[in-house]
Amino acid sequence: MADTICFQDISRYYASTNVQANDHVSFSIGSGEIHAICGENGAGKTTLMRILFGLERPDSGTILLDGEAVSLTSPADSIAHGIGMVHQHFMLVPSFSVTENIMLGNEKAKKGFLQKKDERAFVQKLSETFHLPIDAGAIVETLPVGLLQRVEILKMLARNVRIIILDEPTAVLTPQEVGPFLETLKELARSGHTILFISHKLQEVLSVADKITVMRQGKVIGTKLRSETDMEDLAMMMVGRKVVLHVDKKLACPKGNILEADHLSAVNVNGTKLLDDVSFRIRSGEIYGIAGVTGNGQDTLVSCISGLVKPASGEVRLEGASMTKESVRARRHRGMAHVPEDRIAMGLNMQSSVEENILMGYETQEPYCKKGFLHMGQVQSLTEELIKSYSIAGASCDSPVSMLSGGNMQKVVLGRELAGNPKLLIVNQPTRGLDVGSIEFVHKMIIAERDRGVAVLLISVELEEILSLSDRVGVLFSGRLQGELEGDAINEKNIGLFMVGGHV
């Protein structure tokens, strides 16, 4: 198999954060190959791919395409060389149709007039050719995440790319969407495309990749054939030590009720029920997992409990006191902490520093505020302590939080929420988009909080995470609590039955 891409001694240093993102990176990728690039968050994977796509310039080193050195100074350069990139966070215009998004910047026109009918026919044929079915006329904001991923890939294929970079492509997909997506990648490789698959999900990597390159702290640790390695080997290469891939926890010793949700119902602006008469309890010292296919009321439930949405009916009580009409701030002051699903949109202010993000939620509380004045020395001390204890790589008090990797952003959110010693901890998709080392760390922190006596509400679409962490499990289906499981009854079969509306 001839080499399509060859990285030779690629280096990239960010002086603003004192981070060597890429350190003399060298490896090759064959034509028609699915080549996975693995590593912890901050290992340099995305920086390397941004260099290949022309979004970054290397400080030194050479990229060879089909044996010839190329200079890729912009995405337009890379696309002209047949390289396309599908970013982890989609680059689509929500109000545009599928066709308009795919053809954006590459429109078909005659005498100054767009040929919309021709464009739509082109997109429809493209989707059929690559077995990526899509409604070319659908408005993008109405599509589920799995189809948005498909639109992004078609957008690249419409530009005749032969090399497709996929940055954490399954991080935003539900478990039900992952299988078909991986089959799509295999189909693209069979049709002659070279796939660069950046991922931290080792099981997926081992199921789809021909070769796997592992990076750590900006360096290449090694490249292996899929047949030469396994999850434990890759995890050790990624982290530099043996990683516990299973959750080790002792038996829970729950005490009194901390959270009581009684007959919660919620509707959207059209009057459609999003949550339907949901009741459950969470005790001190236990993890209550909420399972379910995405879109069955999980986000609405979190919003009602955390105070972001007022329920149409029902009550939320924290240690016996009604919180139903209380603000988010009042709930936080009473001991409620919330790690949201979308750390970028809801958990962080991307224009602010790490220190300012750590302060959020504590700006009116002692010792960070006294008599209306912020005590920045106290805030700085807390920030420095969290950076050290949570091993937040690339962070300083005044560095922009936007410069951190996804895993380190999550550590900022988790550290901030736990710094207040909460009584109730809500964690929504806590390890989405994280590498094995970060997942291990987050799981240990959640279990440590449980063992400290905190009541934990865990929402996750990762069934393995629910099974590993939860002491009790509730399953949502069509906005209703379909059933609860405890002890030996918590297993994949029973949860699966509840998830599709069945009964155990």
C-alpha cells in the first residue's frame, strides 16, 4: 500500500501557553487506509490535523503528499490537494438546507443565477454514490446529530477530496448511530478514500482502523497494525502507565434522601410533553443513573432539577426543602452542583480565563467576595490548587480557557463544581469526548464524591458508564420513567428493555 501522506519532523509550539503541541512528529499513512490517531486530550492530535488542513502552520518539518513536499497555508490549499476535514464541532449553517450547506462556497451558477435544481440533483446523486442517504432539501437545524455528521462528510466529498480527516467523529453520536457511521467509513475506504480517524474510543478504533498511531505530549509513541495491539496496550501507550479500564468501587452505603423529584412534567412551546409525571429519590452516598436513548427527556429532567426550566407541574426538593420556584443561584447556594452536557455552551465562558471560569458561581460567596468586593488572591489560590490537583495540562490562571483541550476543559468545570462541596452533584454526559486517562480520572472523582456522602445524579448515553458507576438506575422512555433497577437487576438486558418501552 503506497504512502499517501508522510509527516516528517513536524513541530508546533504555542508561546502564549508554553505548550509544545507537536514535537518532531513523523509517520506515514497509506492510500485507501483507515488510520486512527489516538492520544490523551492535549496529546497534539488535533493540532497535527489542523496543520494538514492548512489551519495552522508548523514551525518546522515537511508534509509529503504522494511523495512530493507540499505547502498547505490555508484550507483552500488543502482542499485543492484533495484533503478535507470534518471538525468535532460541526461547521454548518442551521437555517440553510442540506444542499445549501454542501454547496456553500462551491455553488453552481449560470449567468449570475444559482442553479438550485442542478445543485439539489448533484447532492442527491452524491449521497447515493457514497451510500450516505440524506434529504437534500431538509433544513439542517431539523436534523439529528447523526445526519449532521453525514452532511459534513458529503460537504467534503462534494469538493472531490480523497483524504478525509475526522476529528472525534463519534463524540457527538448516540450509541445507536455509531455502528452505521463506522460502516460508512469502511465503505469510503473501499472506494479509495484515505481516512484519518482521530478518536479516544479504543473499542471503536480497534473495530475500524487498519493502523493506529499513538501520540503523547506532542510526540509519536508508535504505530501499530490493528492485529498487533489491544485496548490495554493502546491505553498504556496513550497515558504512559497502566490504565484501569474498569471502574473499581466499593458497595454504596446510602443514607437519607437528598433529592426528591415528585411528579415532574414539562412541555415545550408547542405544548408537547417532554417530561411526563417523573418521580424518583436520590439518597446521600449513592449514584443514581439515568439511562435512555437521546431525546427521551433527559435534558429536560436536568433543566427542571437544576432550575434552568420551570416544570409544568411537580416538585423538586433538596434535603426536604422545596426548590421548585428557586433560581439556579439559590439552588447552588443550597448545595446543588451541575456539570452540564455541553461544557462549551453551558459550562464555560470561552472568552474568559481559567481563573474567571473557576470563579463563576462563587462571585458572591466568601471567601472570594467580602462586602461586595472580589478577593482575587483567594480566587487565584483556588485556581492554582485545582490546576495542580486536577492536572489541567496547558493551564495557568490567566490563560484563555479556549486554549485547553476538551478533557482539560471538563476538568475545569468539574473542579469548579466540586470546589463548593456540594450535597447534590448532577453530571450530564461527564465523559463525552474524553480520552481514557481523563475518563478514568472523572470516574474516580464521581465515586469519591459518592463515598464522601454526596448524592449523584448521573445522566449518560454510554451504557457501559451507567452500568459501571450506578448504584440504582432509572430509564427514561418518551419522557416517562419506564422503570427503576437496583443491585443485580442492573444489566444491559434489563436497561435495553426499558429503553425501548418494554418491561422487565
